[in-house]
Amino acid sequence: MKHREQWQPSKYVYRNGKLAASRDHVEVGVGSRLMVDLVAGFYDRNLPIHAKGRLLDLGCGKVPLFAAYSKLVTDNICVDWENSLHPNAYLDFECDITASLPFKDGEFDTIILSDVLEHIPQPERLMADMARMLSANGKLILNVPFFYWIHERPHDYYRYTEFALRRFVDGAGLKLLQLDAVGGSPEALADMLAKHLQFVPLLGTALAACVQFVARVFVGTSFGGKISRKTAEGFPLGYFLVAEKH
């Protein structure tokens, strides 16, 4: 990664020793904090298990996960495309990630694709290219939104079910190790309501934060957690996936 000494946290920060959404509204809008917190938790728990060796951070933006994986890998290559809304000085390569990428077969031990696949017009092509670039036993780690608003217009093309993600993994010749729903109905409803409330004059920010706080408390109870898990199959906020190349 270029200029790593200048890197600053952006979307994700460490709070009380755990990866979480930044509370800087420039980096994470108040209406998106719950979703980003949930995704951060998955990366916090799983990067220490799966990240290793030479890592490709694809569609990296401001490289928000750098602090989470930097001590786990030997090197990280940062790649983004010209359509990104997050230009930065950390890029090693600026590439059209909808086309074949300029890397050797088996060059990377880990590939991270965070909140990117929904912006790719031909996802099967990218999945096949990532499989090509992975080393033997290399890991692909990605997350995608599902019940989530349109973002990075006009380059927001798809929302994927778990069945589509399984199909992409199988089609690329990878082995699926983990596929988890990120949240269920309580989180999806809170996220949607917060995203609307944040635009209410004067009180919007406080109302959005309050809704998400109530959702966190509810899901943290035995009953609320059960509701979240039961509804995650039909109403997930998103998905988190780990696949391996054999």
C-alpha cells in the first residue's frame, strides 16, 4: 500500500478494543451506523482466522480495514477503479475491476472485496478472476448489502440472495467455508427507519441514532436475538462470506 505511514482510519475504527463504525458523519452517515457496526463485527471476528500472506484489497476506497488486517498479512496491495467515490493516496493500482486484473495466477493468499460486488456489472467475471489470482488454500472474504438503499449512484447494480452468492462461489471453483446473514428484520427495519429519520430537520440525527440504539438493545436480549436470527433468512441486511481455493 502506498503512503501507509499517512493512513488514517475512515469507515471503521476501534472502540473499546473492537472494530466498529466511525461516528464521524463524514465517514459513516448516522443512518448507516448500525449496518456498518454489524459488518465490522464480522470482519473483527473473521480476519484473524482467515487473513494471511499477501493480501489484495480490491475496491479498497480509503482502505478502511487496514488496521484490522495489517498485522495479519505480509503485504497488502490496494486496488480501486476510476468510478470510486473515494479517491485516495493509498492506491497501488487504479484498474477497471470489471475487466481482467493485471495480476498473476495464484499471486494472493487473501482477497478482500468489501461492499463492492453490488457495483460490478458482470459479477461472475470478477469472481472467476479472483479465483484465478488466489493461491492454493487462499481465502476470499467479502460482504454485500441486501436490504439496503441505493448508493454510489449510478454504479449500484444488484442485491444478491444467499443463493446467488453460493452460485458465484461454485461457478468460480471455490469452496464455500462460511455464509452468514448480517442482521434480520429488527436490524433491517431500524436501518430503513433511521435512514429516513436522519433527514428530519433539527431532530433527525438524534432520532436516527435513537432508533438504532433501541434496535441494538432489543437484539441484545434473548427474545430480540431470537427474532433477529429467525428472520435473517428472509430479511437480511446483508451477507458475509468466506470462500477458499483448493
